[in-house]
Amino acid sequence: MKHIAAVQTLVTAPDFDREPTAAELDAIEWEMPVITAELELLDAQITTLDRAPSPLDVRRIRRARRRVLVARRELTNRGVTGSPEVA
């Protein structure tokens, strides 16, 4: 029985197992308000997956959506004034 194996070296860089760079961490920190708001929205949506949403649930989802929009708007406005460099 013959084993078939790749004879070429890996095409992708061996950076798969590396830590994030300082620029990547800065970019994550820059976007953290949006990430947090999106997590709150996701949490509000998950709570209504297995049941009909109550008026309180609908209000919670609506407020979470507004927070996401506000966070995205603020991120965009900050991006105009100057954003962190991402390598």
C-alpha cells in the first residue's frame, strides 16, 4: 500500500499560532464598545429563542439595537479624527 502525502512545503505562513501584535490589540481595544454592544444585543436575542418575546424582551432588544447603532456611529466618528494603525 502506498501512502499519498504532499511533497510541497506549507503554503501558508507559520504565523497561525502566534500572539496578536500590539497593533491588533489596539484595534480590538478601539472597537471594544461596538463589540460589547453587539454582545448585549446577541444576549437579548438569545433569551427569546425558545419562547415568544414579551413586551419587556422587545424593549430590551430595541434598546440593544440602538446601543449598537450608537457605538458604531461613535466608532465611525472617531475613525475620522484618527484611528490606530493596523499592520
